[in-house]
Amino acid sequence: MESPAALASLNALSHQHRLAAFRALVQAGPAGLAVGELRDRLDIPPATLTAHLNILRAAALVSDLREGRSIRVSADFDQMNALITFLTENCCGGAPCATTAAGDSNLDTSTA
């Protein structure tokens, strides 16, 4: 991933509703969610969701598939993983990282 694509992805995720939508789609897995189901989960107006999904689409973070009269939206896991790889490239300058993939710190944080 190049910097312009990373910036587009980060910009797309920098809004509360877009981040919530993307996280819901990641949780749904490759099958994604119907737009109506996503709207119900997020409890936002249809036009607002459409605008947010358009921004996520432009950043290539989501894609959709028409199923009859409904549209199913899913997270683009390749793009998500490319963003994560971009952000963690050369992490810690090649030294062992202070945190694990699960976010647990290897540092002693106990108070003495």
C-alpha cells in the first residue's frame, strides 16, 4: 500500500459512524451485511449511511454485491490487512516489539 491509499483509508475511518460501520462489517465476516441490517445495527438514517458507505467504497475498504432488490456490503479484508501492514511496516526498527498482536504489553507495568 502506498501513502495516498493509506491516507484515504485512514480518512475514511476517521468518523464515528464510518468506523462503526466498518467494524460491524469486519465482525460480520466475508458474507457482510445487507445495507438495511447494517442501518438497523447502527441506528442512523438511510441517506447518512449511504454517504458514509460511499466514502468507505472510495477508499476501497468495502464492496457491495446486489442480491435481488437488496445490496450486501462487506469489508475488503485485503485492503484492511494492507493498511495494517503499512502501519506496522518496520515496527520498532526491527527490534522485538513491546506489544503482542493481541495488544498485550510485554512491559512490566506493575507499580512498585
